[in-house]
Amino acid sequence: MRRRLVWLAEVPYSGPPHRQQHLARLLASQFEVLFVEPPRPLRPPRLRVARTDGLCVAQVAPLLNARPLRRVLARPAARRLAQAAAGLQVRRALGAAGLANGHADLVVVCSNVYLIDAARALRPRRLLVDVCDDPRYFPGEPPWTDDLLRTAVTVADVVTTSSRSLEAEFCALGARHVAYVPNGIHRAFLDVAAAARTQGRPAVPTLGFVGHCGAWVDVDLLERLARELPAQRLEVVGSVAPAVRADLERLLHLPNVHYRPAVPYAAVPDVLAHLSVGLIPFRTSAYTRAVNPIKLYEYAAANLPIVSTAFSQDVAQFAPLVDVCATPAEFVRRAGERATAEAQQPTRPIAEAHTWEHIGRALQALLESNGT
């Protein structure tokens, strides 16, 4: 019988591609994997266990992050009850998946700090806490998120993070073992992106942002870019957060700006093939300082020139392959230059050095290790 792994995730398995889905799918070749996803907002968790891509998917409501309960959860006693209820949900899901036969061979990966007590209650052989972005600064998170993250970091056997900033902070907080596990791209995506890119450069220089347009995206910077480079096309492709919708509508009044809703992941290489430059116009903030954007590796897979703001060490580490710009003026200038330059510095080596397959093997080694 294969060993068992429970991944307590902060994202839906069927949602936009994220490191948690990619890595859980790869680990399913070595473990019986139960991927525990949150239900959709304002909906109760689905009781049945779905089987897909070689793993089980169950839903558990992370009650400590339930917006309708925030006033009640301000009391510590209520949070303890919510933690206990979440733990019951996780154990029920484990049983429904047929994996609840003791804990001697069980390992747990917890990416959802609101389920850290549920992870501990499973008494796994090894508890790994994986932190991609800093949940304390994600828009709208409750004030007790900080305590939960600190607890998660200090009780875990090993903490993994894709952020150099968080790596240093977790060491200072007293984590037993911290490992930098970056984000990346699938080898198959590399192959498809290379094939799509053979179509040639777009007829009109096209600057593109592909991904979720959240509060961390500097739409004002994109507007400046479009106004100062009127001969170049600006493409925005992806979902849009409600808080940003009005700003995006204003941006779309400019004649050289075009918007497309989110496309299926399989269609992303074709979108990238029609770009001249990949943009990462993130604001500098407490949240983005810990962001290692997957879109960087997607752009690099298509060998696009990449122009980014200087929001995190995880982007800055790729300079000069990536243009990391300290000011809005530099961002606009670099984007314009890259869009029209005949010779470009290749970025594909970044993606080739950061495949999920390689990253998954590193994570598996951390899960199987008995020491620190």
C-alpha cells in the first residue's frame, strides 16, 4: 500500500492553476493523495469525495476565515470551536476517501493556515507547512491570521516557501527547518509554448499582462504605459477582482488597450505567442514583497522579454534576464524598448531551470526525510 498524504489547500483544485494543484498531482505518483479544497464562497462544503487526476478531492470549510462569522470569531472561544469543527471535517474527508487507517504512514502538507490545528490533530508522521504568498497581507484577511501563521511555522517539521523574504522571516521566527521551494512551470508547458512561439512575432508590438488582475496590479502604471506608448498594443488577459474593475474600465477607454477574459490554462501558450513583451506591473506592498509570480515562468517558457516592477526579491533575483524596474518611468521605457528591439536576451533558461517536475522531486525528498 502506498503512503498517504493530505494536502490542506487554500485554493480550489479545479480553480486557476496554482502551485498546490501542480505539486499535489505530481506527488500522486508516490502517495495516496487527499487534496482538501475550500468550498466556493457562501456555499457549504461538498460532502462527497471526487476522484480526479489520480488523487481524491474533498471540501472543507476553513471556518476561521468565514466572513459572515468574523464578529463571532473575534472571541478566542469561538475560534477554538471553529478549529475543532474544521478538524472534524478533515477527519470525515479522510474517512470518505478510505485513507483513515492510523497515522503511522501519514504525511500532511498544510498550505491553509486556517486549518493548521486540523493538520496537527491528524498526528502525521511528518507535517510540512507550505507558504506561497503571505496570507497576513492578502486583502480582507482577519486579524488572527498572524497568530495562525506563526503557530504553523513553529509547529511544522519543515516549512517550505517560494519567497526569499519569508524564508528569512520564518528562520527568525524559530522554524525548525525552512526550505526555499520556488514556483515554476510544467515541462509540457515548455514544449507547447516553444511550438506556439514558432508563429513569429506579432505584426503590432504588443505588451501583455496575463493573469488575475487583483488589487496588487498597478492599473495606473498600465494606463501610463498605454498613454506614453500609443503605437503599441496593450493586452490584458485574465479574471478581474471587483476592487479593480472600475480602474480597468477606465483603462479600456484608451484605443490601444484590449481586454480578454481568462482563458483555459491549455490556451495560455497561444496567448503568449501573440505578445512581444510579458509585463508584471505589481505594486510594492507588504503582500507583494513575498510574491513569486508563476506568470514569470509562463512568460519565460515562451521566451518573452519580461518587464517587471521591483516588488520582490523573487523577481529581482532574475535580473538582468528580467528587466526589474525601480521607477514607473523606467518600466515604461524598458517595455517600449523590448517591444521593438530586434535582438532580445533569452528568458527561456529561467523556465527550463524551474520545472514543476524538478520542484516536485525536491518536495518529495523533504516529505520523506526523517530529520531536519
